Amino acid sequence: MKNCTNRSFKSLFKIKLLGVSLALSLLVASAPATFASGTLQDAKITLTAKNKTLKDVFGEIEKKSNYVVVFNNNAINPNQKVSVDFQNESINDVLKKLLSGTSASYEIKGRQIVIFSTNEAGSTSERASQQGQITGKVVDENKMPLIGVSIQVKGTTIGTATDADGNFTLNTSAAQPVLVFSYVGFEKKEVSVTSKKSLSVTLNSESKSINEVVVVGYGAVRKRDVTGAVSAVKEKDFNVGVIAAPTQMIQGRVAGVNVTSNGGEPGAGTTVRVRGSNSIRSGQDPLYVVDGVPLDITDSQPQGASVTGVGESAKKNPLNFLNPDDIESIDVLKDASATAIYGSRGANGVIIVTTKKGKEGKGKVSYSGYYGVSYLPSKYPVLSADEYRKFITDNSMTLNDGKANTDWQDEIFRTAQVQSHSLSYGGGNGGTSYRASLSYLDQDGIIKKTGIEKYTGRFNISQRTFNDKLLIEGSLTASRNNDQRAPIGESGGVEGDMLLSALKMNPTFPVYNADGTYNQPSKDVRNPLAMINLTNDRTQTDRILANIAGTYTILNGLTYKMNVALDNAKATRKVTQQKELTYLINKGTADINNVEKSNYLIENYFNYNFNFTEKHSFNVMAGHSYQRFKYYGYGISVDGFSVDGIDYLNELTFGNYTQAKTYSDITINELQSFFGRVNYNLDNKYLFTVNFRTDGSTKFGENNKYGYFPSAAFAWKMSEEGFIKDIKQITNLKMRLSWGITGNQEIPNKISQILLGTSSGSSAILNGGSTITPGVTLTRTPNPDIKWEKTEQLDWGLDFALFNGRISGSVDLFNKTTKDVLLEVYSIAPAPTTKVWTNVEDMKIVNKGIEVALNGVIIDKNGLNWSAGVNFSKIDNEVKNLPMSFITTGSPSGPGITGFSSQIIKSGYPIGTFWGYKFLGFDAAGKSLYETDANGKPTEQCIGNAQPDFSMNFNTSVSWKGFDASIFFTGVFGNDIYNNLANIMDQRSLVTSGWNTTVDATKSAEAFNNKLDYSSRFIENGSYLRLSSATLGYSFNLKNNKYFSKLRVYATGNNLFVITNYSGYDPEVNSARVSNGVPALGIGWTNYPMARTISLGLTAEF
């Protein structure tokens, strides 16, 4: 049990403020700016040189401009002495005067000046045949030619540069020269030339991590120019292995983002928290955006406790309709500067998913597939049949011996199989690019009759037309998910769900009776295998996401874009329970539940890029968005089926059809938005970003339909300053500072409006008749003033790359405060209802934290590459000024404990605080001892915290001569878990009722008649270190293969081991269960256990 007091960040933020103050002081001292008119090539140069070499003069030109000069030694003599006096002259005039009287000319390509000979004649092949001449071509990793690459014979002044096609010719008398290739933005490369005189050279990008593009709202930007806290996870960095839910691909990959599985069931949902918990009664999940379309994250599958009689099953992942192999990158927007562009939906962070697109070039076919097996890593430590018999007889209790030796966990668990296949084809030409893909996943769960079968198809196309002024893009994703569930839930009461039934079942009982029927001792003791086999729970979910966008270039730098999208989902869940299940009160049951969801989007926005001289560049974006969400749920439940052998779902009339329970529910919400952003780049050193968005939502009160969400950010590229630029070890150094306000519109529907309901207390007999007419009563008081919860966030960050990107990383400090917290509070009398929804103005939820990410290339030599990465995050959460003493939540369930609350929300404590008696042990009589007050009465107090002290993740990979290996560890430290399962299974008193128990319980000093109270007895340390994945692969050398361009085979293990003191199935516990409207944290119910998986895979391209 850890310390409950809130940990202080005062010293941390003193460091932060000191760093900001120092940075701003340096900025003021070093950033005087002058504005002038004209274009880059009109920039004026003042330069005086006496008796200097041409090489030195060119060096001075580089210092006084943003150009890089590359030259061909065959065209000029770099050691020729010149004297010049240029006063405020253009770069073109300077170059013309310098090269006058020579046979050289020049060409300006972007920020490069290429000087070449005008007298060279003959083709490349003719020159190559001459003695001492070397020819070749230089390209980048994408085989695109590089213009103006500097090539020099090592140890000499002989050199040249590539032409517009990347070709070069170099004369040298050296027998085996070494050529040095250098180019701005690329790694320097040395090539030894032996007998081969025609070369093909590929240069690798310098520090890819700082030059890569990250996706932000309504656009993309180079990582080195980002002003906010944005983390990009590319395909090569995704978690590998058996992945059904795309959010699992970034678990542990992003500092400050906690991704926790809600169970080990295939396709189970994940709880994602970006920089902590921001709310109590509003949603806490991030906004998901797929290819520019914000998704509705409400569950697409029907839920309902009546389905199985054992409580809610875990919700499915909102991104399950996507094929993981179709995803190119996942970008996480964390601070307000990055998320404010999404306004009322940005408070919990934004996760942007970008799918793969076609690329111009020859069409390519790609295949990816794997086959694997999954199994339960370890069983829960209950007694075997012989241990149970001995324990019962040793303690002089009556043994109800069923004469069998049944391992009930073996009866419900299995070794499951999984297979996945994905096939895609993409290419393009003439301004058209396209990609199509098909995929299939068949994953069995480790519990019998559970699993997921998924089919997905995706197609996208883009076309440039009207002289490249119009870009039309379209995409379509269609999926069908078939889910099969078992009767596992979180509120099974005394009887328990299927998993708890397996653990508590007497191990001496046989599975079947002598006549072959299931052995079902009583309604309270359920045969778990009967529960599985006599329950059918299947859900089919069909989903289509389609969007079409057009981008038109109105004039140079100014574009207009329209994006129209449709997201439709329909799910049908069909559940039957056969009458043979003896615990069913009303015999057999049949349920059909349906959900239909639609999400329509239309967006229009303008984007304008322009410059004022070479030092001042701007990007301005402004637009409008309208989105409409519709949710329609309906269903029917029939019981009383008295016959077996029929499909209840097709024969509802065989049940108690006249008393069938039906329901329907429809909700429509609309969101209208105006948004804009301005980016200003001053001298490629100082970056400014301002975002603004106003959202109008039908979810909120009439007096507060619209909310306003601004943000501002500043970044200083310190590595561009003269006092740092000459330090070769520093490749990139950038400081960031941001502030902003975002909102949270994920609130219960229509809570600002009046709600009426029927009440027996309001019933009456009308017109003198005998029929009682139900009356209507007010059950919710309207509040037209309800508005958004607003989260204000301040962030300071530092991005760095050293030694040409060999070492890179970032550090962020943040302070995130949610205000106007939405709660249901007691009404002030007189009032029509006892409670009313309102924004509590003084209440705050504060998250303060630090995030650190570090990546490094340890070895990159002679074909051996070894790299590693680590990220660390620490977040402290605190509730302030709660308007009541506390709010209870986290209700456990099970025999003797149903109705308790294990957690509270309380001022001065974090969300997820466990509150109860402090357990001290047992007295001499075996009764529980608790910490007491001065009067000897047990006192309730903080006994734990579900939020971790910190999390840390580590990955490393090695490649050599086609072989590759990687491992990935995830770790969470300092959190507590209430082990509700142990609270049930370790009760010695339940053994007297014929239950099984654990090995620990047999060694306990607890009395068999000990009274059960909720306490710290079963609060356990939830810290863990998990080997999440390990992969070994081999890529074949296909240089001369005419069929395949890529071929790789690999083996991967997932969840290979966990180091933890938690005694349950797995320390990664979470739940969709809600108490008093608040999701539970860190409570170990009978969650579906996490599987260990071994898979073999193949990827190919041809």
C-alpha cells in the first residue's frame, strides 16, 4: 500500500519557470528582426574580401545567406585568389561577377547554388570511357535523384557536384580513390572506387526523426517545426505480434499516454488516458480522428446486464473496424496548443490515425500474415481435489466428495489459435495514385466459445487534374466483425459469473452426471462449462467509413479544401441461454439487441502559405465544420422457453412472448464549429502558433450552446543560433512553450433538459372509473446554463537531437487544470427534485507531470545496427474544492461484499483513491484487526491509490546481414490494485458453504467465522514489468530475384513474462464498470485473463 498524500511538484515547476525565464531572456537579447520586401533571390549581400580564394569567398556567402554552395572543380579553381567588394547586391549579381571570365555557370535550386562547367561535352558513357573518369548517379532512399550533391576525392581538392538528374562525372588520376559524398540534410558517405568506374550511390537522410512529418489537426508539419507536444508513432515503431485493437500498437510507445487493456478477450477495448484523468462525470477518452474524420467513440455494440445475468461484458475497441496493416502512422496530440484546434473535444487529447495511401510508380502487391497460438500464462492458485479433501478433513468439516478430480480451469480454458492475412495492391502514374487492401483475422480466445472474426476491405484513390491545381481524394473502409462472448461480467453477486464459478467450484465434483447431463449442484453453484456451452452470445457489427475531399489551388500558396465523410455502423447482438441452465429463474431466454449509429461530417477550410522576405513565413488556416451524430438502440428480451433443441431467436413465440421486454432509444446530437490557426516562422529560428476554435453543441444548455477554445505556442530553434550552430555535436535543439484551453463535450445526453417519468405515487383513477392511470413526475430539473468543462494547460518542452540524430529525445513539463467541473449535486430547497446537474465553478481537477523520451543508435557500422529507446512519465492527479464531502465509486461485488464502495472522490486526493479500514492482521481468535480511533472504533482512511507513481517503457532492436531482433518492455510502478477476486476466494468462511479456496487461504490465521469488511487486506501492489513482445526475423537478399522485392519471415512472442507482486491473473486490470457515473480504476474483478501468444509470420512484396 503506497503513501496516499499528494506528491508535490513545486520544485519541478520552479525548474520549469527558471528555464522559461532564461529562454525568454535569451530570446529578447538575440531576436531583433527587420522586415524587408522581396523574394529569397532578391536578398542583398554585403561582402568585402581581399586576396581570398574562391573557396573562402563562397564560404562567406554561405554565412551571409541561407544558401549552400557546391561546385565542380573541373569548372573552377577553388584556390584562385580574388578581391571583391559587394555592397548590398543580389545573390545573382554576386555570382555573375565572381564567375565572369571563367567557363563556369551556376544554377539555384531551392537553397543550394550549384556551380558547374559549361564546356563539358559528350555523353555520360563517353566520358566514362575516358582514362581516370568516374561517373555515377546519387539518389535518396526513395530512389529520387539528388541535385547538387558535393563529391570530393578524399585527401585532395578535386571535386564536383551532381546535375539536375543526380548524375556526376569526376576526373582523377588516383588508382583507387575514395569519394566523399555530402549533401545538406543527408548523412555524409564515403565510397571506395576500385575497378568499377560507374557508381550508384544512395544517401540516407540525416536524423530522420527530426525531419519526419507529423500530423496535426487539419494539416501536417515537420517534426522540427512543431510548437506543441505531439508524439508520432510510425509503422516501423508499432508494437508487433497478434494485434486486434489498433490502440494496442502504441501501448507504451508514447510518454504520458497510458493504454490499458480492459481484458484479454480478443478485440477487447482499451482505456486510454492522455496526461491523466481530467473529469469525474464527463468522458475521459481521447478524440479519435481517422484520415481527417473525427469519430463518435460511443460503443458500437449493444450492452446490457440482462443479456447474461452476470453483468456487463467488456466494451470493444472503437478502432476495431480498421486493419492494423492499413495504418501508416498514429500521432498523439497532448498539449493544448496541439489539441485546441479540436476545441470542445480536445481536453482528453487527440489520437490521429493516418492510413496508407498509394504512391506513384509501378504497382506493387504486398502480403502480410501470421499464425499463432495463445494460452493462459498461469492458473489462479486454487486447491486441487486432493488438497481440498485434505483441507476439509484436517479442519473437521463435512466433506461433500463428488469422487472426481476436476480442474475447472482446464475445463474452460484452451490453447487458442489465431491467423491473420492481409493483401494489398498500390501504385500510380500520371497524377493518379491508388491502394486497395483486403484482410482477414480469425482469433480464438483462450476461454472456450470466445473470439473474433474480422473482415476488412479498404480502397483509396487520389487524382491531380487541372494542371495540378485540383487534388481529389477518396477513401472507403468496410468491415464486418463477428464477436463471440462468454458469460463473463463484473457484477455476478453471490453466484458469480462463469470465471468465478470455475474458481469456486468444488474440485471433487464431476463435470457431468452419470446420465451425461451437466452436474449443476444448485442455483448458487453453477457449472462453468454448462454456462459456456448452453449460452450463445454473438454480435455482428458492420461498419462503413467513407470520405471524399477536394483541394483546389486558387493561387500560389492559397488552397481551399472540402471534406465530406460518412461513418455508419450497425450491430446486432443475439444471446440465448438454454432452459437446462438450472439457475435461470424463468427457464430459457433469448435477447436481440441492436445499435445503429451514423456520423455525418462536412468541412470547408482555406490554407494560405506566404513569405515576407526570406526571414518571415506564414501559414494561415481558417474553416468551418458541421457534424451530426445519431444513435438508435432497440431490442427485445423473451424468457420462459420450456423446450430445448430449437433456435430461440427464430422461435420467440415458444417463450413467454406476451410478456416480452422491449426497449428503444434514439439520440441525435449536432456540432457546428469555426476554427483557425496562424503559424509564423521568423528566420527559421522562432516559431509562433495561435489556434482558435468555437464549438456549438446541442448537448449543452440553451444559454451556453457555444464554447470558445484558444491556444498559443512558441518554439525557439536554439540550434539555429550562431552560438550553438557551430557545435557539430548538436543537430537539433528546440524549446517549446504553450498555453491553451480545451473542452469536454462527452457528457450524459440531454442533462440540461427536463426529464419526466412515470411514478406509482403520482397515479390516479380518472373519471370515476376503476383503472389506475400512471402519473407523470419530474425526475430531472432542467438547467439551461450547463456548459463545457474547460481544461487549461501550460506546457514547457525541449526537443533535442545530437550527433546527427544518433541520440534524440524530448522532455515535457505540464500543468493541466480542469475547471467548471460537471456534477449532479443536491438541489437547494425548495426544488422539484433532490438533485440537479450543474457546473461547479470552484472545483478543479489538476494533473501535473513530466514526460521524458530518449532514443539512440548505439552501433551503426559494417552492417550492424543496434538502437534503443526509453520513455518515462510521471503524473500527479488531485481533486480540489469538491462541493460535498466525497463521492463514492468503485463498488465491488461478490458474496458478503456487494453494496460496498472501494473508492472515493475527495478533495486533496487523486481520482482512484481507495478508502476503507486499514487491516492490521488477525487477533488470537482469528478475527480481523483494524486501525482504530481513540474510542477503539475502526476508522476509514486512504488505503491506496490506483494511479501509478510513474510508468517506464523500453525497447531495443538489432539488425545484421538480414537478421533482426527486437524486444519491448512496458512497466507501471507505484499503483495499487484492489484484488476483488482474492477478497472472494480467500474467505475461509466460504469453504464451509462448499466452495473451493486458495492455497494462501489454507495457510491463513483467519477464523472460519470471521466477519468480512472491506479493508486494505486485499489492496495489493500493482507494479509490474512486462516483456510485451520479442521478435526474431530474417529478410532475404532478393537482389537478383525477379519475383519478389521483399521477403521476411519472423517469430514473435507477446506477453512472455510479467514481474509483479500482484496475486491475480494479471496486474493490467481495468474495467468498463461505472459506479455513480464514475469509471472504476484499479479494481481486479474476474476480468478475462491476458493471453501469452507465440506466432510465426511472413511479409512479402512483389
